[in-house]
Amino acid sequence: MSFRDLRNFTETMRALGYPRLISMENFKTPNFTLVAEILIWLVKRFEPQMDIPTDVDTESDRIFFIKAVAQFMVTKAHIKLNTKRLYQADGYAVKEMLKITSVLYSAMKTKQLALTDTTEEDNSKFKFDLGSRISDLKAARQLASEVTSKGASLYDLLGKEVDLREMRTASIARPLEINETEKALRAAIKEVLVSVEKTNDMLSNVVSDETSLDAKIEKKKQEQERNRKRLQTLQSVRPAFMDEYEKIEEDLQKQYEIFVEKFRNLCFLESQLDEYHRMEQERFEEAENTLRMMQHALKEEEERDLTKSSLKDNDSDMDVPEDEDSDSDMEECRPTKPRPTRNGILAGRGARFIGNMQGGDSDETEDSEIDVDEDDEEDEGEEESKDLEDDSLEGPVSRGARSSKGGIRPTLLEESDNDF
């Protein structure tokens, strides 16, 4: 049973006009009722007047029904069916019923082709195509030549009929001789006896051939038994190298396990190394970014300090005296100004200044202020390089230091105004 057979059977029954829809799922399990219905319908298609028992309730009725259908198909349609497979009523029964449906389907197709041919002939009655009639023309010529030759040979035989008729009547009118008849019979008997002797000789030869074949078969059986015993002995005997082979196989298994373990560890270590390199690269990039940001901050801080120093220089230029007398008077009356030293620490960072309250020259004041600014810048650079992570704390301190530096210039301006 195959899917193709089921499909072909269902399609053929549909084409033949079976009134019920047949599914391929109907024959997965035995369905004798459906098989009996299909067989009755097929028998009616062959012979509408055929009377077949339709009772399939008992086992004997089903057997009688299958036998009747098989006998009808053999006698009427020359189709031999396997009754056992039909009785199974499953996919194997489909194969048997497909034999009947294929005959009916081919007959239907032949009838359809004949109808189409007649319609085509009717349509092409007034059409003449010489190309399609060449083969028919050749066959007609061959038949014409055969008819001519047969007619000539028949004419010759009929011409001899006068002589042959006399000979035939003479032979028929001649009485039968018993001696000749006996001789003919004896000759026939001898021929039959000779053929019988030949047959007996052949039978004796067959017997001798049979004995020789039996001897050969016995010899082959003995050889087979001997080879089987030899095989059993070879299978029972353990080879000398088998122990060493098993030992080497065990060692190989152990070495393979060690190799697998080392390979797994190596892969794990390689992955850890790659992860470590990746983390180092990320840390390095982060450090570079941090340094770049610090450098940028320092550069901005320097620019701000430079701008402030330039502003202080401009303020100092504005404090130039008009004449020497006024300068000398101002210098005598001006109190001494404290001078920051390099040893002092800036205010806001715990810085100290060593100096006095005496006023001095403007040039020395400006130089001292510039020196203080430079010292402040150096101290700020050192503090920022040491404390990279405390940028938020350094801002207020640096601003305090700058405020301490910037506190010198307003006192000078106030003193200058008092002098004037």
C-alpha cells in the first residue's frame, strides 16, 4: 500500500462517476462495508444485469461475496484478483480494486478519444492536408502491390486446378489397401517406440544427473560445516596482541581525557587573557582621557592667571607719578608694603608670607607680585598633579589663593588716592 495507489484510486473513482466521495483516510483501518459497496458498483459497471449477493453481515457471507466478485472478474473481464487482500478491506484491497478501475478508466479514455477523433474528422472533412496523408499513401501502395502479387499466384494455381482435380478424384476413388495401412501404422509405431526410448534415456540421464548434483550438494554442505567449525575456533581463540591492544586503547582514552581537559583550560585562560587585555585597554583609555581633561583644566587655569597678571600690569602702569618731587613725597609718606617671599605659603592653602608693612618702589612691588603669581602657579601645578581626584576641592582653594593675591592691588590704589 502506498500513498500514490490511494491517490490514483480516489481520482479514478471520481473520474468514473462514483456517487460517494472517497477519502484516503477511509482505508487506514479495515472498512469492509465500503469495499463491498465499491465492488458492487464496479460489477454493475461491467454488467448491469449481474446479480451478486449483497449480504455481508456474517463471515461466511463476506467470503461468499468476495469469491463471487473474483469469479465474475475472471470470467467476464479477465482480471485476476487476490481474495485475501480483498477480504482485508484496507490499503492492500485498494491495489486489487485499482486493477478493475484502471480497466474501466482506460475504456472511458478510449471512448473519449474516439469521440474526439470523430469530431475532428467531421471538422476536417473538407480539409485536405497532404503532409498528414503521406504515411497512409505509402501503406496503400504497399497493399496494392501485395494484392497484385497474390492475384497472380492465385491465377496460376487456378490454372493447375484441371490436372489437380483429376489426380484428386483418382486418389479418392482408389480403395484403401490393408497391407499399406499396416505398414504405415507399423512405421508410426516404430517411430513412437524410438521416441519413447529416447525419453527413457533422457530420464535415466536425469537420474544420474540428480545423483551427481546430490553428491555435489553434500560435498558443499560438508565444506560449509568445516568452514563453520573453523570460524568458531578462530572466534574462540584470543589473539596474542589483544591484551596489548586493550591496554593501549585504555591509555589512549586517558590521554584523550587529559587532552580535552587541558584544551578546555587553555580556552578558558585565553578568554581570561583577552578579558584582561580588554580591561587594561579600557583602563588605559580612561587614564588618557583623565590626563587630557587635567591638561585642559591646567591650561585654562594658566590662561586665567596670565589674563589676571596682564590686568595687574596694566593697573601698575596707571600708578606712574607726575614728577619726582611728588614721587619722593609719596615714598616718604607711604607705609612700607609687605613683600611675599618664595618661602611663604599662599593663603587658602595654609601659606605664610614673611615681610614688613613698609612701602617700597613700584617696580619692586610689581616684581614681588609677579614672583608671588609664579610661585602660586607652581604650587597649584604640584597640588593638582598629586591630587588628581580632588579637583572639586582644589577649586575653592585656588580661588582663595587668587583672592589673597588680588588683595594687594586695592590697597595700593587706596594709598595712591590718599597721596593725591
